[in-house]
Amino acid sequence: MADLAEEDGEDGEGGAAIGEEEGEENKHIIVFVHGYQGNSWDMRLFKNHLALIFPDHLFLLSSNNEGHTEGDIGEMGGRLASEIVEFIVENCPLGFKKLSIVAHSLGGLIARAALAKKEMEPYLSRLHTFMSLASPHCGYMYSKNTVLETGIWVLKKWSKSLCLTQLSMTDDPNPEKCFVYKLSKQRGLEHFQNCLLLASQQDYYSPFHSSRIELHHDALRSQKHGKIYTSMVQNLLKPLKRPIRRYNVSFVNKKTNLDSIIGRTAHILFLDNHLYMVMVCHVYKSLFE
């Protein structure tokens, strides 16, 4: 089971066939973006729940970045943008009405990187709902998971993962030149009518404050990185024209194992927990109409 709590927002400065009952120009396209070392099937359960409610919507389970999530996040964004444009051209040659994005983990940053690409410019006015599930929008700064930090260090050394180097903001000695910081200055989220950020305090893989794009108390005291983190949060929130919605998801997990101890279980439950998905899809279905 899962409990979903909405908190006050903060003011900011593989698809389906076209349905017969609704014309192409009125279609709502929903794009699902998987995370680190994931694949398109990771998002299938979420997609299936929405498809039952909205059988005439068009759904794209992104697959262009399968096998490439160790690379550059900007390049992943380029592949996603190309995939979305190709899907639109093939399925909606007469146009469409809305475009929404549901992204898990790293997928949230990939989606934001895609929105900054030139080929997405013609569609920005039709962006409707952005929902990120445990996405570290501000990287891993102020992460309290020492096991994860050690794992990231090993993976960066062993697999030479550029993606993890970018998320940990060690891709440049100057923090303001790091990819995650530069991405925070790119525009994109302000074009959405609805922006929802789902996070869980049980998830140690994506820092709670980073998933929610909010200030961390350590940033207010830190001489070294506090200004950088605070600036990233402000860069992301200030352009928003509407309040964002933040949700704290609490999963009921009666099993104690290594995954639950290191916080991986909750990160995966965002994709696998049936009751939580039913709750999200039905209680907030108006955001996907």
C-alpha cells in the first residue's frame, strides 16, 4: 500500500493507435521516460493505468535511451526530443492538442534536457502536465546515503559513467559549469499547465529535497556549495507561472532487506506499486484529461 500526501506548492517566477472517436488534432500525447539503466517497460504499469482511463489518448514509452543511460544527459535529451518529434509526425500529422510527460528518476532530467532542444520549440505551447517520480532535479548534493555515494564513486571509476559524474556535479571543477547547474538555467517547466513532483523520504536513491526542487537546510549553512544549490532551486522555480505541486509518497513495506535498508525499494516502488498508481491516476486524472 501507499499513502500520498499533497503539500502546498511554491509560487515561481511505443505509442497506441489513434482512436476513432476523437480527431488527431484533439489528441493528448503522454510520454513516459525511464530512468538510469532502465528501459521502456519500466513505465508500462503506469501507462496501462492511464490507458484504461483514457483509451483515446496516445502513449509513447520512450526507448531511444535504452543502453545509453551511462552517457551524457544532454545527449539523452536530444535522443528523447527526436523520438517525440518522430512520434508526433507519424501519429499526428494533422496536429494534436496536448503533450504531457511522466518521468522516473533520471528520466526527469532527460525530459528537461529534451525540452531545451530546438526541435521541441514548435510544441512548447501545447505542454500540459509534467510529473516526475523521484527525479533528482538538483543532483545528489546533500545526499545522506553513504552507501549510494560509495556506489556512485565505484561506478564512476569502474564504468566511467558520465551521467553519474554529472548528477554528482563533479564533471567540472567550477560548479556553475557542471551540467546539472547549466540545465537548471534552461527553460522548459514553465510551459506546462501542471507541474507535479513526487518524492519519498523512504527513497535514498534520489534525495528528497532534490526530487521536490526545494531548499535544504544544509545549503543555508554551507559556505562551499550552499549558494550553488540555492541558485539551482531558484533557477528552476522562478520562471514558473503557476504553483508546483509536491507530493510526499509513503510506501508500506513490511519486508526488511538490503534494498529497503539502502533506500532502493521505495525508488523502485514508484514503478511497481499498484495501489499508489491507482491512487495517482484516479485522484488526479483531471491533470491528464
